[in-house]
Amino acid sequence: MFDYSSFPIVETERLILRRMTEEDAPAILAEFGDPRVLEHLDPNPPVTDIESARSFLHWLMGMFDEKQALRWAITLRTDGTMIGTCGFHRWDEKHRRAEIGYDLQAAYWRQGYASEATRAMMAFCFKELNLHRLEADCNEGNKGSAAVLEKCGFTYEGLWRHRFFENGQWINLKQYSILEDEYAAL
């Protein structure tokens, strides 16, 4: 069972999920500085230059060091290019649940990478975290993310109205989950 003693590397057909490094700051800036990505995400603090990208990167990397969560760099198997991040957080061992999240640079949208990374996270979480329930959410307007979750077998559970205030407006959040027996049946 996973215990934060070492950072896991997960490989898929086209991707390697690995620990982020300082060299990933330009990829963080490329992604979280892109208005198309920011339409559905609100990094805090904002990523506007290489220094803020490094700060955000350190925050992402620190989750593992503090044993609070884990965030992988999503990289292409062919050349190692970092195209996004993914990981789990809110891991509750007693109730055997956690939440996953993912994001990609816009140039890599609609190519199946988010679904591939999500399936890899699902396998890791159900096996290594011994989960009963895996959760995910997305902004109501984020049709691409909702499609990824549904494609990966998650069930839509409902809408949290005005869950967040981002970019000057209230955001409704769609909640999804998949249970261990549903995952096993896939």
C-alpha cells in the first residue's frame, strides 16, 4: 500500500506520469498562463511569469513532501515533453476515498491524453490506496473534462451550485464518482 516513502512512476501506452522537477517550470507557465486553460481552472496565486510558475510548481511538488497529496507530471513517452499534471488529493484512509484531478496544455486537448492519464490514476488509486470510492469534479461548463470522466466510467452525482467564485463569477461544480466494484467491472 502507498505510504509516501517513494514517489511512484506510472506508465501507460503513450504517457509517463512522473515526479515534477524544477525543469518543468516552463511547461507550468505554458499551461497555467494560457487563457483557454484558465477558463476552467484558477491557480492561486496566478501563474503569469516564470517566477510564479516556479512558485506554483513548488506548491504542487510540496504536496507529496507534506504527505497531503500527490501530483504527477504528465509526460509523453516518446520525448518526455510535459503536457499537464494529474494526481490525487483529499485521501481519507478511514473512509477509503480520494479525489483525483487533471489538467492539460490546450495543444494536447481532444487527443485522449486526459482519459489515458485518468485511467492510470484510477488503477493506482484503487490498487495502491485501497479505495472504495474515487471522486472527481469539474466546472459545469467544462464539457471536455465531464466527457473524460464519463468515458472513464464515473457516474454523475449532481451539481454543487455556486461552489466557487472564480474569474469574477460564481461557478457551479459537477460531482462525479466511481466505486470499487464499478471500477472492477470495467
